[in-house]
Amino acid sequence: MRILIVDDSTVMRALIKRVARLAGVPNDGILEASNGAEALKLLEKHEINVLLTDINMPEMTGAELLRELARRDRYRDLVRVIISTDGSSARREEADGLNVHSYLEKPFSPEALRHVLSQVVTPIQS
């Protein structure tokens, strides 16, 4: 099991990584990118099972990343989770069309993220 955390904030990536480790994802199963362009490069090099992405980032946004992934059949089974401050209904509707599993708004509780991960990552340690 390998997850990719995509967020331009190093603090947010560290928080998400910590929760993922507590949810049973091994340290070597967690990759990080600071924008969508970096994420695409990592996705090409590594088999990723779960993508946790912010929406608002420089260079390539999370929405642009998700649209690109939707065009590529190779990523059909990739579990996509958005973690963003933008929880508008328009943004959520857009996410629905991009095969997004869950949408978490920042700030989120570690328990909320752990719950989402428990649905998609196995095994989850209790």
C-alpha cells in the first residue's frame, strides 16, 4: 500500500503523513509532492494506491491534477481524496465528476482523516 500526499504546505504534508502512519501506513509507503506536476512525476515512477491532494497549489492545482488523472485509464483504480480549504458546493460538484472518494475540508480533525483512510487503506491498526 502506497499513498501520495500532495500539498504545497510542508506543515500540512507532515500532519497528513503523521495521521497516515497512525492509520497503519508504513513510513516507506508514503510519498510527498508540493504540487500536481510533482505528483504526476511520482505517479509515473511509483505504483500509488491512494492520492491525498489539496486543491489550491502553485504550478499545477489539485483540480488540474485530478482532471489529468481522469483522462488516463492507467489511474482508473487510484483512490482520490481531496483535502482543501475550498469546500464550496461548486468545488464539490467538480470533484464528483473526477472520481473523488472523499472530500475533507481544512481544518480537519486527525480522526476525520483516519476515518477516510480506514475506508481505503488496509490494514488499519486500531
